[in-house]
Amino acid sequence: MVPECSWPRKAPIEMKNFKNTADYHSHTGVGEQGIAAVEGLFMMLVFLLIVFGIVEFGSMIHAQTTVTHIAREGGNLASRDLNAGDNLLDLLAASSSSLAFAQNPDDYKIYIVPVQAGDSTDSTPSCDVVFQRGTLSGSGVRSPQIEPNCGLAPELTAYLTYDGTLAPIERLTVVRVYYHHVPITPLGRLLAIPMFGGNQTDISDIVLSSQSIF
């Protein structure tokens, strides 16, 4: 009679551990995909902000450069009595390039204000005549005529003030230009703020301005 083997029997291999391991890897893969999707979305948002910023600020810088050019050119010509008055306003509106002042009068305002030196009757400078073009209006759009000393700084006012003798300068010309700039991207509309010397008139609109004195 063969004796029965008394070796210990091995316990059956449980499949539970394998199942848990598979579930762990499965959940880990899903989690990594979710993180990658969030990171991709974040990078896309950053990229869009950069693109919108470049487009918006590029457009605004171009508009401000054009407004500054119009003001300087207008002051230069007006100071030499070249095409003064309405003819000069027509010339400046036509030279606005891509801003198209002539086609969009509601989007701009140009003031040309000759400032005369004081005399024995009134020693302070005066500006009785104002040439203007465009219909843009608002709290930030002001004619130099309604400002103290016709919008001149104290240093320039001194040159036009009569002190018992002839004033050093007989006349200066102030040219002030305003332009209504509308942001062209969602970022610009969200962050519409006064920039480049402009004045905000609406949550999504900016008024750019420039002034020259010759």
C-alpha cells in the first residue's frame, strides 16, 4: 500500500490581484488622458491670448501712429498758412489712410485752432476761430478753445502773453485729432482701457488722440 503524500498543497492562485492591477492601469491611463486634455486646452487658451494681443495692439498702434501723423502734418501746414481752414481739413481727412476719415465722419474729430498773442487790450492769448471736421463727440472729445489758454502749456502761453511790449510770437496753431477705435478681438473688447493718451467712452470703445502745436 502506497503511503499518501503529506506534502503541503499550494493554494490556488487568486486572479484578484491581476484584476486590481488591470483596473489600476486602466484608471491611470484615463487620468493621464484627462490631464493631457486640460493641459492642451490651457495651452490653446494661452496661444489665443497671445495671438489676440498681437493683433489688437498692432491695430491700435497703427491707428495711434496715423492719428499722430495727421496732427503733426496739420500743425506743420497750418503754421505756414498752407491750405488753412476747410481746405486743410479736407486734406487731413483724405490723408487718414486706412482709418478712412472721409468715409466715416462719426469716427473722428479734428480741431484746428489759431491762437493769437495778447495785446494791450487783453494780455492773454486768444482763440476766436476754430476750424473743425468730423462729428465724433463725448466727454473725452474737447475743443482747445474751451480750455484755459486755448490748450497751451504754461511755457508756451508765456510766449504769447503781452507784458507791455510785443509778444515774442504772434501766433501758434493747435491741431488736435480724435479717433474712435473699436477693438477687433474679444480680448480687446474685454480689456478696453484708456491707452496712448486716449479716453474710454464705452466698455468696448477707445478714443485715441494726438495734439501738435506749431
